[in-house]
Amino acid sequence: MSDFQMDTEKVRSAADTVHQLSANMSKFKLKKAGSSTDCGDSAVNSALKYFTLMYGAHAGAAQRWLDKTSGALRDTAQATRSEEHTSELQSH
């Protein structure tokens, strides 16, 4: 048996944090950066256009990944808690 012990409260907290990140992504919507956007610098303008394009292309996938990760962390915390409870019952 391993000496590793998982802190279920930290895992649950991580699940909540990841879930909140996912929820907040839907509030952060980027529109296409047009050529009329004045950033004061063409390099900044190009970088913003590229970021906007990539965010738009991958935001949905990132949000789905965050949702799945949050769910997996919750399942892990629940399983760990159940295992701890079973161990306590067996020791009595």
C-alpha cells in the first residue's frame, strides 16, 4: 500500500476552481479583431488578431476540457472520501 494520502478538501477545492474557470470563459467573448483596431503598433495589432483567432477556434475545446477535468477531480475527491470512510468503518 502506498504512503501517499490525498487531501480530499484540496481536490474538491481544485475542482471548484477549475469549474469556475470554465464558467468564466463564457463571459469572456472575443470578436474578430478588425483592421480598424488601433493598437498603436502593428506588431501588437498582429498579435491581438492572432490571439483572437486562436481563442475563437479553441475556446470551446478548452471549456469542455475544463469541465471534464472539474468532473474528474470531483469524482476523485468523492472516491477518496468513500475509501477513507470505508477504512474508518473497517478499523472499528
